[in-house]
Amino acid sequence: MATRRFLTALLAAGATLVLPVGAASAATATGEPPVLIHPGAIQTLGRFAQPPTTADCETLYSVACYEPAQIQQAYGVTTELAKGVNGAGQTIIIVDSFGSPTIAADLNTFDTTFGLPAPPSLQILQPAGAVPPFDPTNGDMLGWAGETTLDVEYSHAMAPGAKIVLLETPVSETEGTTGFPQIVTAEEYAIDHHLGNIISQSFSATEQTFATPQSLFALRGAYVDALLHRVTVLAASGDSGAANVELDGSTYYTNPTTTWPPSDPLVTGVGGTQLHLDANGNHTSPDTVWNDTYDVPTNQFIFGVNGPNALAGGGGLSVIFRRPFYQDLVRNVVGDQRGVPDIAMSAACNGAVDVYQSFPGVPAGWQPTCGTSEATPLFAGILALAGQVAHRPLGLINPALYLLSAFRAPGIVDVTSGNNTVTFPQGAGNVTVNGYSAGPGYDLASGVGTIYAPAFVPELARLAGFGTEQAIRGLR
């Protein structure tokens, strides 16, 4: 009866789903110049001929590195794979500017090294126009190539039986509307041509960098289209904690901000956690909110300085969108605003994952990589497992996430420790932007928490499509 009362209340709450309210430098140990990573993948100073083990990174840099088998074990994916739940019959759509010219070969090396099967297919499309030739001296293209590699390799690691469609766009997304029209075109093409049911986006722009709310609303067509076609859309919540950058791409706002598209109520915002694992991927302590801002070894690993630098999972309150109906039972946390993130996965740089890349402009090899750009494809892979079990599209999953959290479903693992307060050098000194702390239940640092796949996959599969009709009615 309690479940029925909750369902009735949730579906009756709020006739409107959405109402408007009014990157990191990376260098390598080989002496390459820093690269401004616009999409959010954070690459470390270390580069290796072979994938570094946890012990390697701890010995050399006093931070952890993880391989795919450890990540699979940490989330219980190993158990699902043993049962034949590997994402078969599902397609993950990954969206990246420019892409990587070596992604197919790099994925093959990644799979061969770690004993993963090749995906049933890796399709690369450019529906928004031809991508310019890859320029190895262009830092923006290098950054996106690294992002593409992370997205493809780690969505595949979690769902090795799923097909992958990589949508490459010809214009880079940085801040504001730049590049987003092409991304919208590419995503609408994929949705309208039924290329897949899961879209993974590892990029975002600070809400305040859009000229007006209307300029942002004009770019939401793909997400409305996705809702109507029961396609799940994910977006990374950002890597600067409660702070985010202005239009120049380097100056931080000094007050808490959030980014879009993770703030969009039609999108699932994926935040960041830190895993604490042994060599076999078993937890040595519970997951915490990702925040490497004040950790000296991690700052040295990424920037070659002691820090602090803004290195934490994004989260906070939207200034564009009001609270959607599925967050009504967490109104004590979000008030009248849309809260971000919805869920969180591994993103910590002290716990970066091994990525193989060989595109021109960087030495071929293994480079530990981190950020919510890791968390998002990881979660996309989990959704592919759930889609296989459900035998139908999952659609907008946010109503289901909050329902599972409210009833303390075993598949939702609460994250109760950590925060996303950050400090960074700006102007004449350091600036601190106070963020949000994790606690029992939903919070603005970790969302509803993280997941344990053996329970979460069937739970989400049973709730596939829950709340979708309410969301569609809210658009009218």
C-alpha cells in the first residue's frame, strides 16, 4: 500500500515537468604542451607503454588507477556478465565533437589487452556535416579525441555486448551555444532514425553562459524528441564542483553554478564519486563524493603543482529550470529549483581509469583519465544492461531513480560522505566556492547515490517507462 500511495502522489504531483526560472589543463610526462580539455575528460601527466596497475600508480604518484575488471567488480557488473547480461540487443549513442581518427584501432587494443570482446558493431556517423581533417596541433581536437576514446572504451567495458554509434560533429562545444546546434542536429538524426535508446553526453556549458534562457530553450529539441521516442539521455554534471567557467573557458564564477544539459529535467545528470578499491576491484571503504581539489598528489598527477585546483563532481541548483515532478519528494533539498545530479558514478582522478589512445599529436600509449566524462559512459553501459533485461526502451529514467531511492531499493547505494566545495587560484589569490555535502538520501553532491548492478539492473528494468507519460503531459 505504501508503494501504491507513493506512485499515486508522484504521478499526481506537478502538471508541469519543466518551467523556466526566469575544463582542465593536461600535459604528458613527455613534455607536451598543456591541452585545454573542453568536453571535460581530465587526462593525467602519466603516460605508460602498458596499462598501469593500481600498485603502479600508487607507487609512482600516490594515487590509484583502475582497470576495467576492477570497475566491473566494483559495480557488480562481473556478476551480470556471468549471467549473460552484457547489453546484447542495445545500442549506446555517444556524441562528441570531432571524434578520434584512431578510435576503432584504439578500442581494439583496449579490448585485446583486457580480454574484452569486440562490440557487435562500432558505427561512426557525421549527420551534422563533415568533420574537418584531424589536426594534431589543435588542442581542441586533441581534447575531444581523448574524450571520445574514454567514452567509447568505458561504455563498452560496462556493456561489451552492446552496439556503439559514435556521432561526430564538426564544431566544438565550449561554452554557451557554440557547437550545440550541430549536436542537436546529430542527436535528432539518431533519434529519428532509431539508431539506439541510450545517448551519452560528456560535455556541458555553464547555465549563465547562455545569452538568455530562450537561447537555451531553443536547443532542447533533441531532448523533447528523445522523451517522445523513449530514448534515455545522459549528461556529465561537470568537473569543477560547485564552480563552473565563464564564456572565456578559464575564469570561474565565484558563486555556485550548474551546467546544461545535465540541469535539463529531460536529461539524467551524472555526477562523480571516488571508488576505494583493492587490486581485485573489491571495496575497501564506501564510495565518497569525488573531490580531489585539495589532494596534493592528485594535483601533482594532473597539473604538476600542489593545488588547490577545482577538481570535483558538479552539482547544485539550476537557475533556468524549476523542480520537476520527480523531485517533489526531495523538495526539502532542492526547493523550487531543478537539482543536479541525479546519480553518480566513478569520476575521481585519485582512481582514474586506464585509457588507450594513439591519435596523432600524442605519443601512443595508456593514460589514466578521470572526470564525470568517465562517470557518464559508465552509467550508459549500466543502462544497456537494464535495457537488455527490460526488453523495451527505458525512456526517461529519472522518475524511476527517485522512486527507487525513496524506497531504499537495494540497487541504489547511498553516498553519504564528501562534498563538492572547491578552491582555485584566480586573481590575486585563491577563491573558494562553497558547494554541497553528501548525506542520507538525495543530495546535491551525489544525487540519489550510486548503483549496485545485480540489484539495480532488474529494478530499473521493471520500472522501464515509469513516469514517461507524466513527463510528456508536462510538456503541454
